[in-house]
Amino acid sequence: MPIENRDDIAPGMEVMIVLKKDQPTGKLTKGVVKDILTNSAFHPRGIKVRLEDGQVGRVQKIVDGK
């Protein structure tokens, strides 16, 4: 289930995202949030973020709540 509220995400959090190329399969990628790319407070498909390793995708799960 995607994380739809921007306020639930912060830089430094460990999350699971789905990359654009993985959307058909739903494969998740783990990483640490560097930047939040979604400007709106809510997005039904998940908040788009850039991970510290440069990958971009929509947050599906929060691994920890740092």
C-alpha cells in the first residue's frame, strides 16, 4: 500500500520504493530518502522520492520511522 501523505516521509528515513521500470511487477527497492520530489501534500500512487543512491520511485512502505 503506497504512502500517500507527504508529511509521513522525511529525508533520512529508510523506505521501500517502486521504481518506474518495476511498476508492472511491483518489485520494491530499499533505500534512504535524500529528497522528496512530490510537491503536493497527497498523491494516490505514493509520494515520489530520490534515494541517497540516486534512484527515484514512489514510497510503498516505511522501513523505520527515524
